Amino acid sequence: MYEYLDGQLVLKSPTHVIIDVGGVGYHVHISLTTYSQIKEVERCKIFISFQVREDSQTMYGFATESERHLFNHLISVSGIGPNTGRMMLSSITPEEIQNAIVQGQVAVIQRIKGIGPKTAQRVILELQDKLKKEGPNALLMEQAPSLSTHEEASSALIMLGFSKQQVEKVIQQVLLSAEDLTVEGLIKAALKKL
């Protein structure tokens, strides 16, 4: 629902910030890792993980997309809630967490306050394969790899309801007649033929 908030930091503490975006103040829970990156700035962009529970709607904010990505992986593990995920990211760096999971170092995960041996093993068991498939630097990338013009246009047309085969066929036809199109130009040209 929320991708990020970009605004003035009205209040900063090691556990949360209040960020003013267009006159609206948002209370966002943060990790110590994020706090260390934003404590000297007055204005910033905070990447959001919006968590909805029966009794609350809470925003967790991160200075980087990679930290948010790791947080979302951590809270997908049974028994790890948002507050525990934030505690993990506050205790050791995202890089250390990622390396410990990939290398199966239960002791490193277990050192984090509130994480027992069974939970540490579960985190490694559930996330190790995912993180290995994503590659050693997947969580540390600052942004997702950019898609080609062709891929972006295809994705947009498929989201509009056209079949993948139909989209690919039409995009190939359009690209044969004009190669230097922007994403928008490619989509508009394809829509005329669909």
C-alpha cells in the first residue's frame, strides 16, 4: 500500500520517527540500523513495510530498500513478528543476518535478544534456500535491477488484461518497425494493434 514516505523528519528517536509529508505526520517504527543512517539528516525518504493486524495498522520504515526486503523475508518466518524482525535488524547489521542465514550460522542468529535456538534454526531453514537463489548480494542491492523497455511494456500490457502471447507478438511487430521507442511509446503503439 505504501512504498515510501519522503518528507521532513519532525522527531527522531532510535525506535521511531515522525515524518511530515505534506502537512501530515506519520509515526514510523524504525530499526537502529536505519536510525544510524538518518540521525544526521532533516529530510529523507523512508521505505515502508505496512503491517495490518486485527488491532493495529503499523508502519515500519527503513533507510534502504534492501533492509526493507530483508525485514519482509524475516517476518515471513513463522514465529517472527514485525517487532522481532525490527529487533533483529537493530541487533546486527542486515549483511550479518544475511550471511548467517546463507551460511547456516545458528549461533549468530541466536545471539539476538528474543531469538531462541528453535527460532534461529527455523529462520535459517525457511530462508536459506530463498536467499541462496537470490544470490549473495540480493538483499544488499539498493534498487531492483531495471527492466528493459520491452519487459516494462510487456508487463504493463499484461497487467491491463492482455494475454502474454498476444502482447509478445504485437511488441515484436512494433519493435521491427521502430526500434528507439520509449516505454510509453511502445505501449501506445502496441495498444493500437491489440
